[in-house]
Amino acid sequence: MKRFERLAEIRRLDPVADALGIYRISVAYEFPWDYTRALELALYRTYAVPAIGRLLARTAELTERTQKRYDDTVLLLDTIVEHGFAAEEGRTAIRRINQMHRSYDISDDDMRYVLSTFVVVPRRWIDAYGWRRLSRHEIVATAEYYRTLGRHMGIPDIPRTYEEFEALLDSYEEAHFGWDEEARQVSDATLDLMASWYPRPLAPLLRTATLALLDEHLLRAFRYPRPGAATSALVRRAVRTRGRLVRLLPPRRGPHFARQNWEVKGYPNGYRVADLGTRPVPGLRGCPVRHQDGSAAGPVE
């Protein structure tokens, strides 16, 4: 197989009817490393919305059990990509996601924003650092894939196109990004987790490199000092260089799903999808379910 054969395959498919298949090719064959990094950044961005960051801090999942929360999130989302929405594994993953979300008073606006990060952030990351830019078929398919996921989660008024997702993300961040002490604790815990995957002496360097990849708006929300211009340029150039080197390599022969990532460390003996995630008790480390005044509607099974 030649380097661009899968892109040709993608372009022969219908970006709406075949959205799952196109998205799976992009995630598991074309850009597995880039999608892992981009989806990490997508979830991380949501902490800068104080309502989201505070809730995550008060559940303590991302401050006291950071690796497990990371693993469970990755594995639940990965299960849907690998098996699809109709398969038993995918339905179980969606059910677990919905059970967790229903335990908290999360607004529809926040849910739509989080969904938009999954659509927009990977496109921007891959266009900046990937071995090629995403094709229009992949962009449309990604929006359609997450529209389907959003419907299964019961989120109303989901954007219809990539451009609508992008407009939602930019306007929501402009209106809602801001400082919150508890959200900063979640951010710090996440940065510490990422540094923990590498030898301890590298932790300060890795933290600086991560901050160098964040935009000014995000750094300001968390009140992180901006890395120097030379440092930021060096880090971003290094990630772009990685993409250029990948372009020269033979294409991946088999799929690489996120469950195969070495950063997922909590289940060395395997896992059951039905056991992933948390089972919060209403009123403890979170608020009871109150689906009113703009909170999310029930899921679609």
C-alpha cells in the first residue's frame, strides 16, 4: 500500500453515510498519534470553562484518580470508534457515558461545547502538525460522527456542519473561558499526569513543552506564564518535523486503536467496557441530577 492510497479510499466513500468508516480510517490508520494528542488537548481545553473545571475538581476524579479517569475516558470513546454505535460494545460504552453524565447538572450549552472540541481541535492540530492536512471528506465525516454521538447522548440542537461546530467553539470560549482556582487544580493534575509517563528528570521540560503548544487564550485562562517565543517556536517546529518524517514512512498496515496506547496504564490484565468509568452517588462529590433549566436531555438508546 502506498502512502496516499487510504486517502483515495476515503474520497470514494460518502462522508455522511460512511462517516464512521471514514473517521475510523483517519483515527486508527492515518493519524493515531495525532488524534491521541488532539483529543487530550480537546478535553483539556474544557477545563478552562469554570463551570466544567469546577465540576471536575469537585468530583475529584481528575485530581485524585487522574490516571484512571484518563484511561476510562480514552477507552470508552475508543470503544465506539472501534466497534461503532450499533454493536453491543459501542452501545455499552455510550450507556456508561450517559450514566455518568446524568449524575451531574451539566448544561446543554456545556455539553455542546465539549462535543465541539472533539470535532474542531483535531482538525486544527492535524492541519498544523500532521503528515498531511485533513481532506474535506474527513472533516465532514468527523462532524457527522460526533453529531451521531451527540444524539446518542441526548444533546439537543447539535451543530449541523463543521463550520457550525467551529463557530460554536470559538464563540463559547470567547464568552466563557476564565480563571477558576479549582479548574487550575484539574489542569495542574493533568499536566502532572502527562509528565509522569516519562522519566522524572524530564518533568519540568515536558511541562514547558506542553505549555508551549497551548494558545494565548488558554494560557491566560489558567494564568500560566507564557513560554518564551524561542521555546514555543522550537517545540512547535519539533512537532511539525515529526509529521514530515511520518509522511516519509510506509503507511500503517493494521489499525492502532487508543486502547493500544502505552499511556493507558490502569488495566494491564484487560477490562470490561461495562466496568469502566465512575458510578457517582447523587449528592456526594457532585450535585444531584436536575435535568431542568437547560440541563442535558435524556440519551437516545
